[in-house]
Amino acid sequence: MGWDEPEKLRAALWTDPGATAILQAVERLANALPDTVVGQRKTFTAFSREFQFAALRPAKAGTAVLGLAVPPDADPRLDPPKNEGWSERLKSKLTLTAPEQADATLAGLLKASWERS
């Protein structure tokens, strides 16, 4: 599988139904922002405008980890990243355990990240 087959990369990465539901919920929020581009990488799905503002990767047991281009102090749920493998522009991360966590608060964090891109 190569970069020219993003759908195959996505299918190979997002195999867990729970994590896939989280991806779809986060995608809806990100795509509500103008000029958002969704790009597939081997280990994560990237969201960008001029620069990457967020990335989501599947984690254990149907969860997913979201990286954001906002500092960890932007929300008490955010943690600093540790060797995540995505853009160094992403200054914080949030573990999502259910698609319902893609709520208005997360939409605000995505928008703040988007504004920085």
C-alpha cells in the first residue's frame, strides 16, 4: 500500500469499529471548518488547512488519541504529547473513548487549532 491509495491506508488503520466511530465523529467536526483537508498517513489521519492542526490515531480497545495545535492548558483534559509521530505543531493530545466526546467543547478546541494553522 502506498500514499496514492489513501482509502486502503485508512481501511488498514481504522479496523476497530469503536475507533472508527470516533474518527467519523471527529471528522464531522473538522470538516465543518472551512478549507479543511483530511489526509491519510500510515499511523494517523491528519486534518489541515495551510498546516496540520489536528491528527487522530486509533489506540487500544476502540479508543483514539487526538493531537491538537493548542497548548495543554487550553483544556483540563489535554495532556502534552509524548513521541506521537505526528506533526510537532500539535502541542497537546486527548484520548477519546466514545464518539459522543466529539461535542461542542471539542469543536471549540478543533476551531482554536484550525485558527493556528
